[in-house]
Amino acid sequence: MLASVIGTVNDWTIAEDAVQDALARALDRWPRDGVPRSPAAWVTTVARRRAIDLVRHESAERRALARLEHELPDVFDEVASGVAFPRGDERLQLIFTACHPALTLEARAALTLRTVLNVPVDELAILFAVSPETMQKRLVRARAKIKHAGIAYRVPGPAEMSARSESVCEVLSGLFTLAYADPTARSEAAAEAIRLARLCCELFPSDSAEWLELNGVLALLLLQHSRRAARTSAEGLSVPFERQDRELWDQEAAHEGLRILDVALERAAQARVPGGRHLVRAAIAAEYVRPFQIGAYGEIDHARIANMYELLERLDPSPFVTVNRVIAVANAGRPAVALELLETVALALAGHHLLAAVRGDMLRRLDRTGEAAAALRTAAAAAPSDRERQSYLHEAVLLDSNAAHAHP
């Protein structure tokens, strides 16, 4: 609905206000008058009319007003009938509008996530490791830039597509990350990220670097999504990978992800195109899934994964990539080395729950049980969600219990 109104007035702030007003009106009227036959069309129609009222008060938009009022009756009839809903893929248009190179990379990703699935500002702040106030200012500046630069609300033409593809990959990954962080919620976000990734792959020729990276994103999302049901216990707590019930994995999604990745890697090799960071990330995810496919030998090569993360660090220098490399190094049987490596990002991730959680895991592997439990409690105190907080506390209690049994 929001995307449709943005397409009408080409003003993100006005569109957001108009949709909120329309929803408020629906809450007031529908209990009294009944729910209309097409609720989404009703809200969209009311929001568009409200948006035009708001535009009327914007002197800079007066010239556009006559055109909008001339075109709108046909649009209203089309929407009200329900025939045009959804018409085209408005969310895809939103993504490519927000991914305009005139905006910063962080602003593109944040604005799209905020608008495409109405992700709360505080969740975006956690995802991008900034304060909610900073995130709010970033969003305001991004909307103002779109308005004042006259950035068109549309999927760009071929000449512009390449410049925006990396941002689109980032947005799709971020959208899925939010869903992946809490598999008990936002299930629609994961499915929507995968659906949009499929659509984006179709926009580029299959011999292009952009196509390779987008297919890397799609493969990664499918491989991660295949383990969704096994990542949470019946009590809603996180289940570590080594304790997951692989019978719960979605083998169809895993198989599709592996197939898409293998095709992309083969084409990259044929074209002698080096894989980008999204293709490498997908290849890493495949290392965790492929050994458990039918007919596979069932052993994960953690040393190989650690080497792949080292490559990813060169392509995408990030403290979070380093943390994943730390885990891989520990899984390869070198927890002491991993703990030393973790300290290299301690300053960058100071106060972040992930730093304390991984430190706790490293200390546990080194049989420093008391320190490990303390680190997990630190992670729980900084955790952004109750599910993560309870998961960390549960692991800390298990460590305390094991220590008590070992030293009665």
C-alpha cells in the first residue's frame, strides 16, 4: 500500500503520513460500517486521496497536482475493483528507488528495510550498529534527498542497473538477516526477501557480474532458510548448529540453494570472473549444508570454511566477518588461536552482545567454564531480544551445572 502511494505522489514522507492516516480512518470506520470487500484497496484509495491533500499544501508540488488529479479517477476505479491489486511489483520499485547511487550505501539499505517491511527504527539501529537517533536522522536525510533530487520511483533502465545492484544485494541480505535473527517472528520477511531476490536475478543477463552476485544472494538465503525450523527449540530458545535436528531441515530449499550456487560458480569459472563477497558467503553456507545431503559423507570441513572467511575478510572487511572466521577457526580445533583473533575486533564491537557470546563460546571450549558463563551473562544483558537473552542465560546455566558436577 505504501509503495503504491509513493508511486502516485513520489514523496516518501507524504506517502507514509497518508497511509498512517488511512489506517487510522479504517480503525475508526470499519468496526462501525463493516470491513470493505477489498480492505487493501480501500486503504490505498483513501491514502492516495489523503496524499493529494497533503501535496496541495506543498507549493513545490502545485504543478504536479493537476496531473495527479487528472489521472487519479482511473487509478481509483482500477484499485477499487480489486483487479489491479497488486499491480506490478511495487516493492521491487521501492528497492531500486531507495538504492539510487545519490544516497549512501547505509541509507539505501536502511530506507528500503524501513519502507518495504516497516522494520522498526530500533531494530534497524541494532542491525547497522548505530543509535536509534542516528538511524532516524539517516532515514530523514534519505527521504529528503530523494525528494529534492527528484529521484524517480521506478525500476531503472539497463544503464543504471549495474550501479544499484550492489545496494540491492545489501538490502536483500539485510532484510533476510532481520528474519534470520529471530526465526520465531517475521517469517514473512524471509519469504519476501527470497521472492524479491528471484525477481532481481531476472533483471540482469546471466553472463554479468551482477547476475552472479544476485544469484549468490539468492542461494545464500535459500541455504539459510532451509535450516529455519531447526534453529529454535520448542521453548523458543536458539539451538546451536551442532545440536540442530537435521530432520527438520527443508531439503527442497537446501537443494535449490546448492543448485543455484553451483550454476553461478560454474559460470563464474567459465567467464573467469572472480566471485564477489555474496557468492563467497553463499559458498560458505553451502559448506554447512552440502555434507548432509542425501549420499554425502556428513563431515564439515571447518578448516576450509576458516580459509573462505579469510578470503571474505579481504572482500568485505568487517568485524562481523571476523567474528564468523573466529568461530570457524575454533571449530577447526584451534580455540586458543580463535580467542586471540577475537580480540582484534574487541574495540569495534565493544558492548555488542555477539562479542560477549562468541568470547563465552571460546572460553567454554578452553574449559574456562566460570569465565565462559560470565561472558554469556554479559551477552544476555546486551541482547536485543528476549529470545536471545534467554538463550544466553540458558547456556550459562548449563555451564554452571556442568561445572558443579565436575567439581562437587
